[in-house]
Amino acid sequence: MKLVGKTAIVTGGAMGIGRALADGLAAEGANIIIADQTGAEAAAAEMTEAGFAALGFACDISSQGETRRMAAKSIKTFGAIDILINNAGIYSSLAPQPFEQQTAEEWRKILGVNVIGTFLCCQAVVAQMRTQGGGRIINLSSGTPFKGVPYLLHYVASKGAINAITKALAKELGSDGILVNGIAPGFTLSDGVMANPVQLEKLKEISLQARVIQRDQVPSDIVGAAVYFASADSAFVTGQTLVVDGGAYFH
């Protein structure tokens, strides 16, 4: 129970990796705000029924107004924001394609959610974290920018930006006691990925073969890293991005 008395916002927390992270932090004692475009209230109700303290909040993270309301709701309900997990993003709906076929409109949509959405969520919570004397921001990145994965250039670029944000924001917020770290999962069999037959066909087997640990990656594999970055165990760690991919990439 490393997070008793802490309050965590998990964006994209209604399903997949986000839901696994919400459940994992709740199991360590944290109060949870699930922020998602759809399914947030239902997911929070399931968690409440299981005995956890959880609240669902419908939120489009690409909207500054909605992210600010998300932060205000957390403060009103639980009195604090100790942890922000920036998990929401566009990936599982994408089909790999050559960059020549990608459109500027697709790029704007992906960057608007994956990058600007992360920026807006950080901006929404930082004042409260400063008031409290510190906090934790955990950004979900990807192993793709480390490896240079082809045919997903817009997504890879967005996650490369998250790695840069993690480092720069750690420098900017360190004196406020706010630690900023990232987690870079490998190809994970989340709910969204399992519903995308193109990704499964093109990426599942090649990802498995690239790993030292020869099995599929599932959302629960990422929980331990999130608990580490959210807890006192990482009190002297900031600006880092931990690759959690079963040993496909070392850095």
C-alpha cells in the first residue's frame, strides 16, 4: 500500500493500459480520477464496486477547458492532485502506412491529442501540485521512437515529443518538488489493439520475436513501473523514460 492518501488522475483510464494503471494504483491505496472521452463513469463505478475510491470524468484532453475542469473535479472530490498519468493517446486505431500516404490532417489530430493533450494535462495540474509542495507526472511514451519503427511516422514523432517533454519538464519543475518521468511500453495487447486486426497481423509476431522475454506484452506488465514512479521508491528519480518491452530495446 505505497500510495495510501494519494490522489491520481489517469487519462485514458477507462480501458486498456489506462484501466490497468488505474486498478494498479488503486490497489496501492490511491484515490483515482479516471478521465476518458467515453466509459469513464462506468469504469469508475466498477472500481467503486470493487472497494476502491474512484471517480469518472468525461474529458477530451485536447481541450484546455476540459482539462482544467478535470483538475478542479479532482480537487473538489479528493482535495488534492498528487499523481498525473498521461496515458490517453491515439494509437490503437491506426493502421501502419507509408509516410507518403499520411495526411497533414492525421498528423494534426495525433499531435493534438498525444502531445498537446499531454501538455494541457500537465498545465492543468501543476498549480495544485506546487501548492501541495510536490507531485508526480508520469508520461506514457512508446518504444517506437527509440527503435525508429517505420510506417507510423506521425505516432512515432508524437511519442518522441513526449520523451522530450519529460526531460524538459523535469528540469523546469524539479525545484517545485514535482518529478516527471516516462514509461515506454512495447507493443501491448490492450483492448484497442486487440480490436485492430491490421495491427495484430503486422505487429504482433514481429514484436514477440524481437523480445528477450518471449511472450506477448499485456497492460498489467506496465503497472509496476507506474507504481514505482508514483511512490516514494523513486523520490530521487526524474527526467527518465523507462522502456518496458520485455527486452526488445536496451538504453
